[in-house]
Amino acid sequence: MVWLRGEQQGISAKVKRAGTAGNIAADDISAQLIVDNQAARTAGTNALADTGNKLNINMSLPIMGDLPPATPGMLIGIREGVDVFKGTCYSVTISASVSDTGYIDIEQTITVVRHVA
């Protein structure tokens, strides 16, 4: 949960993560541009996304017609055994190599940030 306040003519809003009790507070935010509910919601979402425990996962994937390159900020679903979770793509590195027979291999290495409980 985070409290947001506009400075002179703004609004005051409480933003909490859905599915939580909202009993753990992040630092309050005060800014001149918090003058509307949507501005408070966006700033609160950003503040809450920057809290909690996170896990960075690095993985290498081929680039193919049905698996295009990932882009930073993209939401990515990952299957780990029987579990499926979603994470945000943080970075992408693309590399290519050519074999002796002329076969081209293009691979992407991505870092995915996952929130953990």
C-alpha cells in the first residue's frame, strides 16, 4: 500500500496491490502532477512494482518465425515443471553464429524479473 498526494492543488489517494490486505506500507509519494485519480493510480502502480522480493531469471531461446525476439517490458509466461508464472523481460541480448556448413543460428538471451512471495 502507498499513499500519494498532490502538492498544492492535487489529490490524496491510497493505492494497494489487489489481493493483499494493504497492511504493509511503502514510502509516501508527494508530487505536483498527482492532480487526478489516473495519475495517482499510475504513480502508485510504479511504486508498488518497485517493492517486494524479486528473482532474476536468465534464459537462452532461439529466434524463429513463431518465437520472435523479446523486448524489454514485455510480459513473458514461463513454464517451470508443472508451474507457470509470468515475469517482465528486463533485458535482451541477441547473438548469431554461422556453422561450417552455412547453417545460421540466432539466439536470444533474456533476463526476466519475477516477483516472489
